[in-house]
Amino acid sequence: MGKAQKKTGKGRLDKYYKLAKEQGYRARSAFKLIQLNKKYSFLESARCCIDLCAAPGGWLQVASKYMPVNSVIVGVDLVSIKPIPRVVTFASDITTTQCRNLIRGELKDWKADVVLHDGAPNVGSAWVQDAYSQSELVLMSMKLAAEFLTKGGTFVTKVFRSVDYNNLIWVFNQLFGKVEATKPPSSRNVSAEIFVVCRDFLAPKHIDPKFFDPKHVFKDLSASAPAEGDKGASSKNYQANVFQPEKKRRRRDGYDEGDYILFKQAGASEYIKCDDAVAFLGSANQITFTTDEEKEWLKLDITTSDVVSNCEDLKVLGKGDFKALMKWRTALREELGLESKTNPTEELTETVEITEDVDPEQQIEDELERLNAEAAARSKRERRRANELKTKTIQRMQLQMTAPMDIGMEQSDTALHTGYEDMFDLDDTTKALARKGGVGRLLDADDEDSSEEEMDDAGDEDEEILDSEEEREKKVATLENELDGLYDMYQERMKERDAKYKVKQARKEKEAASWHGIHQDEDSDDGDSEEGGWETVQRAKARAGEDSSDESDAESDEEATPADSKKRRRVRFEDDSSKSRKKVRLQDGASSAPTPAPVLSRTAQVWFSQFDDDLAGDNLADSEDSEDEAMDEVSEHSEEAAHSDASDDDDFEVVPQDLDNDVTMWDVEGENEDELKQEKIKKHGLVTAEAMTIAQQLVNREKTRTDLINGGFNRYSLNSKEGLPPWFLDDEEKHYKANIPITKEAVSAIRAKMRALDARPIKKVAEAKARKKFKAAQRLEKAMKKAEGVTETSDMTEREKAKQIEKLMQKGMKKTQKKEIKVVVAKGSHKGLKGRPKGVKGRYVMVDSRMKKEVRAQKRRDKASKKRKRT
Ligand SMILES: C[S@@+](CC[C@H](N)C(=O)[O-])C[C@H]1O[C@@H](n2cnc3c(N)ncnc32)[C@H](O)[C@@H]1O
């Protein structure tokens, strides 16, 4: 018994036993079916399944779990099976017609897609009924399968390694397209069981009943080896004794009929003249030379002393000795004329043929070895795939496309399934992508991969290492494509799910479009982008030569009149900021600019645009003063930026202010947007705490304009986004941004502003008030007109006129009063009255007394709830 797996005692309680307990399976054998199904996938598509010998019901549980809902599952066993949802069970012997009739009654006209058989005699409690041997039980189950299986169906059966194995496989091959024997990992090595999966049932119209007759099947095929008439050579073991004499063979079948002698002597003539020399050598113990003829042979040259001594005890001979005896026999037969000279190859093939029939046990072992090697290779491949999948899943998780829950969902089965289904199914995703036509290439790449993998597995490992670099690159490229595709899908999904996200994206796209405009401009203007920002600026300088000279003139006159200078400074600063904006764009497309020009981040530009007005104010002069100090501190690179404000800072000032030029050079939309922003700021003031902080700092002289410009040179401002995937950029946009400190005062200022805004009446109230005002004005106007009429009349004294006008004006000022409607409660004398009630004059309305009560009650309730709220 193997050390690793024990079938008895505590060894029984292996990992599958524990897993079965954990997952609620009735038998550990459930995992055998799970693993078989994992390999051949016959349950997922099956609509009807019959499980023969199903107690206690582990396989039925698996079938019920893996088969589609509403499929028919029938289980039969000698012992009754505890009920399982969706499963019909009978207690019956599968070898009887009663069982057949029960199944027929249950299935009616249906045919089964899968027939399972895990039967083992003497396992159940009904020992007496287990009359059949395992092989016969298998044959019986196959008989039922042949009756109930649909064409193309699958039959899974357990067989034991025995002399009948080959015979059974032969019969299976007659009825099924594909027959494969396999041993699932959960089947103990110490167990002789193997599972045979027979797929693609041929469903022949007529099946020879001999196929299901145990006597016929097992007798006919096993009787192939022995050569009749050869005494003592009726078993294949004899052949094995010759070709593998070192192996001691057990005689499981016992001694042959009538062959009970242990030491067998045979004459040399018998050996020379027999048909099956190999069987002879395997069965005999000694070859004797007793007759005259045999004694003559001893004198021949070919009968060497070695041959003679070999003949004395055949049981101690090795392979070489047997070969020598065979050669001697052939040579002697040729001498005697019993055999014509054969060419060596023929003999070789003959030998090969014989070896093929060596031993069924040997064959089974060989096949098992082959299957094990295959399984090992397959599991290696699967492990590799699983690892790849795992990597992909982790990446998906990082993109928040899958929750860890998705992975853990089938965790229980992962141990058995190498985690295939549990991982995110890139296949599906890829297919989905392909459906969308987005990543057609992806599929190809995947296909390539998989085919490569197959080749890798088949080919040798060295080649794999040589190609690995190239492959890796390819894989990385494929992975990136996949990620991009997946990210697009993720965004789409988010848009579908989250309206807010949709709006955000739309806003972003809109913004991006306006900013792209700049790039488009640059792209279209190839020359510009190639030359870089510096050249553009220089060209602009040349174009605006006159303007700039004017400007510099103006600059030189700056000190002449303070008012003028202020105005000019304002103009200059506005120009500066707009230029700085342009500079950013120039820089984007011109990394080859000879002198690094100052670059401001987009956010910085927006801030600056907010302060154009503030900066243009008085504090500018101060900022200029402090600039020199600041300049000393900044680096060489930023020095240029600082200079921009100084008198010789041609970087910013030379670019003409001419709007027309701007229009031709830069994105118009972007400019308009900035202008609009500025207008908005003018109208509503500063709206962000950051802007307010900077504004306050400027006003309080804590910061100068140069400081702000210098502040624009940060690690966030020079980030090239070229070639970066969109998901990465989106992520950066969210998290990788400058943290602008805001002051308490700024926040409270913004809050106060917001509060003031909140305090303003809502639109409807404002409208109502305006309406009221308008109506009052209208009334007044009317009264005025009437008053004019009164003054013009001549038949009135001045006093009367004044009185009249006063009356009119009073009337005009007065609000027209709504005519009162009297509410009359329909009770007492008014109840059931038709027409005007007594004593009521003017407009009136009859109401029900109950209505009034209800109104009062409501009022009371409101009052009470208000009180409660206050306390
Ligand atoms: C290994 S158990 C089957 C375990 C089952 N596949 C499961 O997963 O629970 C073998 C079963 O075969 C049943 N069996 C043996 N001979 C049978 C027969 N002639 N007819 C029906 N059932 C039989 C036994 O009663 C026993 O329950």
C-alpha cells in the first residue's frame, strides 16, 4: 500500500474527504466526477442524465449542480438514496429488467445525454445481490446506456484493472466514437479503478446481443494468445517469462486446467518442432536430449556447450540465453529442412508482434503511464494558463473592473479546478470586444498565443527560452491592447450605470475637445510644431515688429505718467498671461526649442486668468519691486520666467497683442473660453478657495506675480502625456495633481460670499416682486394720465382739481382689492338649501362643515409638529 494514499484507517480521510465534507457532498467520489467533467465537459450541455449505482448520491449532487436547470436526472442503486433536489431516484438492481422499465417509465420518450456508472459490487450493503463481478456490472450498465443514450451521448464508467479490461475497451470501441481511459487525481493511486469516458455514441440501429453477454465478451477476446496443441503454453504469462524473465509474474488466474505439474521436462525435438517456441520456453523447465535423433543434434557445431547448458535449466536463463536458444532452434530447423532461410527483419517483426501481446497487465500499466505523462503535461499547461489568468485578473482588479468577490465566488471548487471559471474570463471579454469590432487584433493575438503555447509544450524548452524575449514583448503589447479595450468597456459600463459619471465624462470630453483644438492647430501647422515655440515666437515678433517696437517705446515712456503706466502695465500683464498660455501650447509641440521657455500647467493658467484684474491692480508695482529679490533665488531655468516681467523679458512681451494674429496662430475656441472665464470672474468674482487664497496673498503682498509664475514650474507642469494609455491618464488626473494650499481667511471669504448668494431670494419670489412693482407702476401711470386730464379741464376750480387728483393718486397707489367671497357652511338652516342662503349678500360659496373641521384639524396637527421640532 502506498505511503501517500491509504484506503483504510485515517488515510481515508484525505483532502477530498475533507473537501466533500466542507462542500456538502455525500461521498468523496463526487470529486471524481467533477474532475472528469472538468476534463471532458459533458455535464454542462446535458439535459438528461442517468446515474447507475448512484448511492449515496455524490455523483447525483454533482450532476444536479453542473447540469442546466430543469434537466432530468435519474439515479438508481440497490440501496435507496436520500432525496436530492431536482433528482429522481429508484432502488433497483441495474442488471434487472425491472430497473430498465423504471427508467423507461421516468424518461418516457426522452433519451439521455449522459449515462454514468460508478458501480462496485460488494460495496453496498446488499451483499447477497452483488452477484455480478465488476466487469459484468460494467457490461450491464453499458447495455442500459446503449438503450437510453442519445446519438452522440456520453457514457462514463468505472472499470478495474483486470484481464477483462481490454475486452471491455474493445466493446466500448464498437459502440462509441471516442473512448478514453483516465484516472482522476481524486481517485486513490492504490485503487485499481480507472474511469473510461466513452463519447460520441454511435447509436447503431442493431446491436449484436453478444456485445452485452459477459460470457461471450470475456471469453472470446481473452482466448487469443494460447496456441492450441502446445502443451503447457496456454497462458500469455509464458511469453512474458521469456521476454522479461527477470520479472516474477503472479498467476492470478491460477493453474491451467489439467496442468498441475511444477517441474516440466520436454525433449529437444519437441522444442524444435513446436509452433510456438516462445510459449514452450516459457512453460518448460528443462530440455532433454534422450532420443537418438536428439543425441545426433548434440554433435552438430551449432549445438554449442552454451546451448546444452542452457537447456539444463530454463528457469535460470536470462534474455540473452533465451535468444541463443531461439537462434539454435532456427538454425537446426533450417538444417532439418523444416524452415527455409528467413530474413532477419521478418523475424524481428514476428518478435515484435509477439511482444505486443505480452501481458494485459503490462499493457494497462503502460497505458496508465502514458496517461499520467499526458495528464502531467496538461496540468503544466493549465497551471501556466491559470497563472496568466491570475495576472490578468489582478490587473482588472486594479482597474476596478472586478471585485475580489468575483474571484472568490467559486473558491471552494478552485482547489479542484485550477481556478479556471473563477478567474475573469478574458475569452468572453475578448469575444465581446471583438463583437464591438474594437480589438479584432486581440483575438488573433490570443489565438497566436494559444497556438504558440501548444507548440511550446510540444517542442523543446530551449527554443522557448530563445523566443521568450520577443514573445514577452508581443505579450506585453497584446496585454496593453487588452487593457485599453477593457478600459473602454469599463467606461461604457460606468456610463450606462452611473448618470453622474456620464455627465462627468461628457464635460471632460468637451474640455478635452477645446484643448485638443490647440493640438490640432499645431498638427495642421506642421512648420510651427517642428520649429518649436521659440521660432513661432520669433516669427510672431517679426510679424508684429511694429507693434512690439511701439510697445517697447511705450515701455520706455512708462515712467512718464503714472496713470498711463498703470494702464499699460495692465495691458502688458494681460498680454503676458495670454502669452504664457500660448507658451504652454508651443512647448507641447516643441520639445526641441533652443531655449527652454516657461511652461505653465493648464490649471495654473486658469488661476492666472482669474487674477488678471487683481494683478493689474496696484500690487503690480510692488510685485515688480520684490521681483528682483525673488529672481536671485530661482534657478537659472526659472530665471527666464522671472525675467519675463522685467523690462528685457522679451519672452512674454514680444508676442503681439493683435487679436487677429492670435486667431490665426492659436485655437480660437480656447481663447474664447478663457475670455469667457475672465468675464465670468469679473461678474461673479473669485469662486474657488484656491483663487481667493492667491488673490489675498497678492493683496497682502505675501506673494508676487513672479512667485506665481515660478510656482508654475513644478513636477506637474512638464508631464508629457504622449503615448500613455487613457486609463493611466485618467487615473493621474484624479490623483496626480498639485496640492494648492488654501488659507482659512480665503475659505471664510468664499463661504461668506456663498452665504450671501444663498440669502438672495429665489427666482420665483424675485419675479413675483418684480411683477408687483410693475403693476404698481402701471397703476400710477394710469392715475397720472387721469390727473393730467383733470388739470386740463377748465370747468373745475383749482381746489376741486387738487382734490380730484389726490383721490386719483390715492386710488392709483392702492392695490386693487380682490372681491371678497363669503364662505357659507352648509349646516343648520343652510343644510340642503338650494339657491342663495338667507341673509347672505354678494358673492358667496357653500362649503361642507366637515371640510372646515378637517382644515382646522390639519392646522392643529401642523402646529403640534412644529412645536415638537422646536423642542
Ligand atoms: C462506489 S458506490 C457509488 C458511489 C456514487 N457514485 C456516489 O458518488 O455517491 C457503488 C454503488 O454501486 C451500487 N451497486 C452495486 N451493484 C449494484 C447493482 N447491481 N445495481 C445497482 N447498484 C449497485 C452499490 O450499492 C453502491 O452504492
